[in-house]
Amino acid sequence: MFETINILLKQNIRNIKTKIKESPVLYLVFLIMMIFSILVFSFTTYFLQIIETKIDVSLNDLYFIIFFIFFVKSAVDFYNSFIKSDNVLYPLSTEVSHKRTISEIFLSILIINLIIWFSFSGLYLFFLSFFRIEIFYPFEYLNFFIGVLSGVFLGITISINFFSPKRYRLIPTVILLAFFYYVNEPLFITLTCPLSFLHLLWSIRNAMESHKYIRRKERLKEKSEIKIRSVIKSLFYRETTIIWRDKLFYSFVSISSFVGLSTGYLYVYGDELFIPERLLELYSGFLPSVFVFIGVFVVVIYTAVFPSLNLFLNEEKTMWIIRHLPLSDDSLVFGKTSTLILCFVAAIPFIPYTTVFLGIEKIIFLSWFLAYSFIAGVIVSVPLGVKYVGKKSDIMLLYSVSMILFGILGFGAIFGSYIESRIDYYLWVYLLILIIEAFVLFLSLKISTRILRVKYS
């Protein structure tokens, strides 16, 4: 009994131990960053309690944020563990009923998410007690715990029904989520948790249809027309097809546009929203530039770092096949990286949307800083993606690269502003920096080629 749960949990523990042994520094940095992030979040809670600001963050807001995080995470977990998983084919081929196997997969996801919840919430409460904030709220904690359960239940439910051939099954989940949004009361989610669980049990009965439907769609995609191209063009076409087929290009464009609008709005009105009146004169000139920096940082992480890492991390199961093809290491690295041109095009909408608020005089600096940041993100990400291919470290790599890139972009922003204010012909200096950076990018790709050659020699 519960063989599938034991196998999945042991497999996760085994994978984590293997990854830690293979990349101890990466996981150590990731652990430090996570603890530091929780510490900062706890300090922010403390800061908002002792300083009067215009930011009104209630307990309800925090509840819905946590609910949404576990809702999304559980949906992704079930998709990776069952809907699109190849490892699940064996237990589904045994004499054990499919419903039981799927139920045990659900229980394993529930256990993992609860472990994460208790670990993070316990660490958060510990830091709050360190700041001497009252933390004895048993009813509120129980309410949050049931909210996590509801988030997991509905996340798995929407994962099952979204990939079902009968998408009208999403209607009950959508109606329930709409009620959550309309009522805006955590207690309502708590009281409807049994209803969410019953809906989950009903959805599990139809989970096999979703699994078969996705497998069938994948088989149809493999029958797409094959054209003879050069090596670089073939790799470029392959990667851009993935970006286009998975609608990542539209996602990049929409995120760039939204972040551009948000950055411009905060540039104009952000200091009034986030700075207390008594500190407004002291920090009002500093904060708008910070919003622009953060906006570029977010766009680069989403459109440059994320796809750069996944160029090779997505090949975890097929790299051994690619390495046996008559394909040089240089062609593989340069062909895959050429796809990022499309990602850069998707990041460009950030500039016009932000310029509407900043003024046309800032378009040169914004264009240069976005190009500089994008190239820097690729320089850092591609060698790490090659280094850790097949280790499923994409989240930790993304987090670690983000921290490294934060410092690089901070230096670039300060240096670029200094050049613009002190040098008359700053446009030529900007161009020279981009040329140097392009040369560094070439060296980075050569290093990636060397890593690939050593790794699979």
C-alpha cells in the first residue's frame, strides 16, 4: 500500500542528495538566498508595523498571496508528475488501478507542499519572534493552513481539467475562484475547503483522459514536416518553433509591455506611494531611478536569463542523442543561442511603454541599458545552463543568476548614468561598451563550448 508515494518521495530525496553532491556551492548559495529572502520579508513586516506608510498590506492580502503560490505550484507539480511525465508510464501499466496510482501521486504532491509550508512558515515565525513581534495566532495559522490545502486541491484540479479534451470541466473551478475573488474573505476559502476536496476527487476520476490527451498531442507534433537546413538554421528553427508553439513569445511581449507600463507609472507616482511624507524630501529623487532599474531587471530575467538557461536544461534527456549526431560543439552552442534574438525582440516593447512616462529624452539610455542588461544576462546564463544540463537545477540556477546579475546591472546603471551626465559624446561610449560586451559574449559562448566538450567527451 502507498508504494507510489514511497517511490516518489524517495526519488525526490535521492535526486536532492545527488544534486547537492554534484553542485554543493550552487545549493549552498540557494539556501542562503532563501533564508535571506525570508529574513527580508520578516523585516518588511516589522518595518510596516513601526513606520507609517501608504502601503496597506492586510492579513487577507498575505493569505491570498500564499493561496495563489500553492495553487500555481501544485498545478505545475501535478502537470510534471503525471500529465506530462514519462516516469508514470510504468505504474500505469501495472495491475494497480489508475485511480489509486493518481491518488497516491496527489498525496505525494500534498505532502511535499505541506513540508514546504511548515518549513517556510516556521522560519518566518522564528524571524518575527526575533524582531519581538507577537506571533501567537493559532486560529489565523490554522486558517492559513487550510488555505494552503485548498490551494493544493484546486491547483491539481485545474491542472487536470485544463489539459482535458473536455475543458468545460473547468467551469466549477473557475466559478469557485471567481467567488473567492468576489467575496475576498479568507474564511470563505476555509469553509469551502471540503467542497474543493470533493471537486478534486471528481476530477481525479477523469485524470487519465488528460494524460492520454497530452500524449496524443505530443505524438501529432512529432509528425510535423521536416525540412533540410544548415546546422545553425536548423537549431534556430527548432528553438524558435518551441518558443512560438508554447506561446512564450506572446508571454515575453506581454510581460515586457506590462512591466514597462508599471515601471513608468511607478517612476511618476511611486515615491508618493512608498515613501512616508516625512522622508519624501530625502528619498524622492532616488526611488524613481530604482523603479526603472528593477523594471529592466525583471524584463531581462524573464526574456534573457530564463530562456538562456532552458536552451540546455531542456535537453536533459536528449543531450546524449545530440552528442552522437555529426554536430560540432560550436554549432550546437551558437545555433541555440541565436534563438535569443527573438527573445530580445520580445523585450523591446518595454522601451516605448516606459518612455511615455519618462520622456523621449530617456530613450537612448533605456535602449542602451536594456541591450547591455540583456547581453549580460546571456553571458552569465549560457555557460551555467551548459554546466548543469540534466540536473534539473533551473529554479536554483535562475535564482542564483538573478543575484549575480543584480550586481552587474547595478554597476552598469550607475556607470551609464555617470557617462551620460559627464561626457558629451556618451552615445559613442555606449556603443563601445556594447562592442566590448559582444566580444565578452563570444568568449562566454566559447567557454560554453569548452564545458560541453569536456562534459560529454
